[in-house]
Amino acid sequence: MDSRRGRGRNPYELTEESPVYVISVAAQLSGLHPQTLRQYDRLGLVSPDRTAGRGRRYSARDIELLRQVQQLSQDEGINLAGIKRIIELENQVAALQARVAELQDAVDGAAAAMRQREAAVHASYRRDLVPYQEVQQTSALVVWRPKKAAD
């Protein structure tokens, strides 16, 4: 299952990963020429899904990525190889953040289970074996004198 593209769910449910836009519509929505979209696909910058007939189908996320590529290229002056590297690094960061969140959930679950086991152990102590009395400390001085032996 490819969760990036929304497969494995209700096939009629549209998400931002649902590939629904043909190249002409995607070009219009992104403000780019269809030939530019084809070039970005060849370079691996934006890789849309394909139909059985090999036609490209773009998702809303793909269109947002096209806009981001165009902004980095036009406004920031970054070349396409640099943009590809930026996209790869952003994807790695997102994957690592998801993994950190996953691991944090596992740690939180393990800590909660440990606290429950610890509470169960403390609850199982037998308090009837050794009565507990709190000892009070004082500064009183006690003098001991042995009894004299009776003659």
C-alpha cells in the first residue's frame, strides 16, 4: 500500500494525495507550462502518479510542490539540482520527525506500563509483617545508672 498517494483507504475518498488532475489542469493550477511539468517529472522533482495508459495524474500535494519548485527557482535563484536536494532533505526531515514521534509514543507507553507495574509491586507489599512506627528524634539526654546489687 502506498500511503503517500492515499491507496489502501476508501477508493472514492479524495485526499490531498489523490491523483486527480491531468497535466493541463495541473499546469494551469500551478501557473507553469505543461512542458515544464514534464521536465520536472523527468528530473525527479515532482513525480505524479500514472494511469494505465501512462498519462500523468497530479495530486493537490504535487501542485503545491510544483509551486514550491517554481518559487525556489524564480525567487531564490536556486538551480534544479539544488531544489531536488532541498526536496529530498525536507522529505528526510519529515520522515525522521514522524519516526521520532513514533518512538516518543513507544517510550511514553513503556513508561506508563512501568509505572503501573511499579504500583502493583508496591500494592503487593505485606505490611502486616513489620509494623511501621515513625521514630522521632529528640535532643533529650538520658543518663543510665546501673542498679546496685542487693547484698
